[in-house]
Amino acid sequence: MTRWVLRVVMALGLLFIYVPLLLVLVNSFNGDRTFGWPPHDFTTRWWTAAWNNGGARDALWTSVKAGLGATAIALVLGTMVAFAVQRFKFFGRDTVSLLIVLPIALPGIVTGIALDSAWRSVIEPLGLGKGLFSVIVGHATFCVVTVYNNVLARLRRSGISLEEASADLGARPGQTFRYITFPMIRSALLAGGLLAFALSFDEIIVTTFTAGPGIQTLPIWIFNNLFRPNQAPVVNVVAAVLIVLSVLPVWLAQRVAGPEAGASRT
Amino acid sequence: MSTHAIALSGLRKSFGPVEAVAGIDLEIADGEFFSMLGPSGSGKTTVLRMIAGFELPTAGTVSLSGRDVTKLPPYERDVNTVFQDYALFPHLNVIENVEYGLKVRKVARKERRTRAEAALDAVRLGHLKDRRPGAMSGGQRQRVALARALVNRPKVLLLDEPLGALDLKLREQMQVELKQIQRDVGITFVFVTHDQDEALTMSDRVAVFDAGRIAQVGTPEEVYDHPATSFVAGFVGTSNLLSGAAAEQLLGRAGTFSVRPEKITMTAGEPANGVVAEVIYAGPVTRFVVDLDAGARMVVVEQNRRTGTKSLSEMRGKRVRLTWQDEHVIEIGVNHAP
């Protein structure tokens, strides 16, 4: 009895999350300009329109650049901090760990305001105005966490015995990193990087505060065009693209982290 | 011999306030099968890790073949280790694991393949060279670890409880194999174990570790028959310790003495001097726990040659007479070495 109740509740919960998303996807092919339901016309008109919409394409490109930039920073910094925290003992280690994780919990509006005022009062006078770079830095603050957590978990689980074995067999530190450590954390880097990209790709609040003039990421473009009635069909298409582009890395990250985690436990 | 394969002098290691190794002086000869025996936490593994170069001693020196290597990193020492958990590289297959040491030392591809295959054949795993370690049994992994270390032809092979994870049958089989391999390759083996049977069976010499120090070094016979301390007597084999009043009454001497369980004869004869408190049947032998009237508890081991299981259980509570020959009474702490 309870089993059935739980199943129904779960089904309702999943429906509640995913039906609206499905609706967006379906509506992007809906022939009716006012999205009458049920849809009776199938069309790819909106997709063509979206493809030819310069603003949307520029925004997509900006989003990709911002995502790649933030992911690159996250990969380098996240990995370095994970190694420092896991392999070395130093004063304030736990604090550093907390400070790295914190930005993901901070409200985006706070991060946004803080970065905005910091940029205007400290960095702009140095001659570097807000632009794409400030968006990348803003996203990196919370993207570092995903890489950090993934790599840290991997290092914790694998321990140092493989690296000791490598040194014992005559490998110098550089060789040990290349042949043993890097393959060991490779899938964690991939998973963390994909999640970081996904996080950056759909970010809107921090982006609003850090974007320089003329910098528009895809979510911002959607937000700006949402209330223009004649743009509505194109917004639907862009949202559908955004869904696919966000889901894909997360799904890949899970697949990458999953089987590997099982195999290395043997 | 002029230079020793390994020489440790004044070796100490502290982890914070804990002194894991509290002053070790030891020389291990070339080609020796040397065991470090002791309970967990006695410092034997830490000593091994200092020889391998994973730990820096707090004080003292480590020399290999007369060369001071105390401060050298592991990759500059001519020793290889077989780890307790084997530490095989999970993303490499068996032959790549075995080749690893040759590859990082830039041995040509063709030569290293030949040598790795020979090493795998020597541990009888030539047919599994394309497997991943994850798809192998504990005994097979153990052999891969051995081949991976031996293929580098080190001067010294360090083995950290390498048989610990194997079941009894496989353990006994591997003990024989290890000993044979050591004889064939002729290099020094340093074998860390907490299993006294293993140490006694395989070693040329044994060092018994107690609380970060070496309590005794000697051949298996010396350590077993002439334990230097009551700790050694108790840890290596089962030992009946007699001291104080009981010793004076039974042996007519003051001091601490040990009599091995298998050296004691138990009869129903008169005058009886103890009562059977416990009977433990263990297949080929039976252990009797006897409370002596003189106030000591003795363990007696008897071969189950005549006795039936039924009569054994009836022994509990019976009065018996324990006798032993005077030559089998060992005074602890007195050097009997020939």
C-alpha cells in the first residue's frame, strides 16, 4: 500500500518538474502563434526564425564563450585547491575548503552586487571595464566548486597508494602525475567541468550584474525578449535549445562519473 | 660480508607525539630472507616505509649497499615494494602494470615487453597479461604485484604483509612460492608480517618488534627456542610463563621461565599436580588448559593419535600430572645462543 502511495507521489513530483519543460519543447513546434492547446499544426518555422535571429545567435555564442572560460578557470583552480586540501596539511585548511564551497550557496544577487561594486570601485579604475571577462570571472566563483568537489572526492577515494607505488617503481613526480594521477582524476575533471559549464550556461542573476554593455548571454536574451509578444515563438525555441544544452552536460557528467566510480572500488 | 644490503642505524620516527619507531639498529645481509614480525602498531611497517623512502626518519640513517639513502626519494632507491593492498594501477592491464617500472626508466619498448613477459611467466600468469587487475582474484593480483616489483631486478624487495588478504590455503601455497622465488633470484627479501608461522617458515632471520623497538633478532630456531623477553616468548608461538612462587615451587629456581606447550607430557599418573580446566579440539591436535596446584595456568598440546573425540570431552575437570624435561625449560632473557 505505502509502496503505491510513494510511487504515485514520485510520479506526480516528476510530472510536475518535467511536463512544463516538455511543453516548451512541444510549443517550439506549435504552428499556432498564440500556442493554442492542443496544438494542431506542426511547424519548424520558429526554429528557422530563431536560427536567423541575429540577437539569439550572438547570445548563444556569448554564452558558449562565457561557459568555456568559466569552466577553464574552474578546472585549473578547482583541481589545485582539491590537491592542496587533500594532500597537504596547512593552517586554515578547513576554512579554505569552506570558502571554496560557499559561493554556490550564496544567493546570486549577493554575489552579483558584490562583484558589481568590486569591479566598479577597484578594477575599472585600473583600466579593465566590465565585459565578457567580468562575466567569466563571476561565473567562475561558483563553478570552481563543482570541479573542486569532484576532484576532492576522487582523491579521497583513491588515496595515495598508487602514487607511492609509482614512485617506488622509479617514476619521477612528473611521470607519476602523467601516467597515474591524471588518468585517475580524468573522469572527475570531465564530470566537474561539464557541471561547471551547465551551471554557467543557464546563469542569469550574476550575469546581469557583471555583464558589460552589449554583452548578452542566452538566458539574458530570453529574459529581455520574454515580454515581447511577437518574439514569443522564438523565445520558446531558444528555451528548448537551452534545455537540451543544459541537460546534455549533466547527463554526460553522470555517465562519466558513474561506471568509473564502480570500477575503481574493486 | 663487507657491506650489508640494508643497514639501519639509530632509526627513529615520530608522528606528532607518537613515537612509532624508537631507535632501531639492524643489518640485513645480501640475499637474506629477513622477516620483521610484530603486532600491529609495533613499528615494523614504518621501518619498511623508511627503507622504501615513503617516510623521512626523525633521526638515524638508512643505508643500502653501503650508500646513505636516508634523504633520497623513493624513485632514486634501488628497492621495490610489494604493497599490502598490491596497489596495482587499475587503468592499466597486467602487462602494462608489470612494464611500468621499465617504462619510466626509459627501457626500450621491445626489451621491456620481453622482460615483463618473462616476469609474468615466472609467477605463472603469462596467460592473463591482457586482463585488468579489477578482473583478477586476490592471489593473482598478489602475483602481478610481485612480478611488477621483480621485473626491475632491485637489490632489495620489500614485502608489506603481502599474504594478509589471502585465504589460508593460498597463503601456505604462496609462502612456499615466495621462498622459492627468493632462492631463484637471490636478492634480499624484507618481509613484514604479524603472522608468526609465516615468519618462522620462510625466514633466514627474524626480527621481533615490540613497541617501536626490536626485542630480538635471530634465526627462527633461536627466536622460538630461546626468546629474549617474555614478549617474544608470548608472541612467537604459545608460551607457558612461570615466574615468582610458581617457578620456585616447580623448578626450584627464581626467575621467569617458559615451557612450550608441545614439550609438556600430560599423564594420569600420581602424584597429580593440576586439574584440566579446558579442552580445545583443533583437528590434528588438542589443546588442554591445565591449572597447576602451584598457581600457574599451562597450555598443553597433544597430537590426536590415539584419543577419540568422545574421551577428550570427558577430560575436563580431571586431575592430571604434567611433566617436562629440564632442557626444555627456557629462562627468559638469558642468552642461550650457541
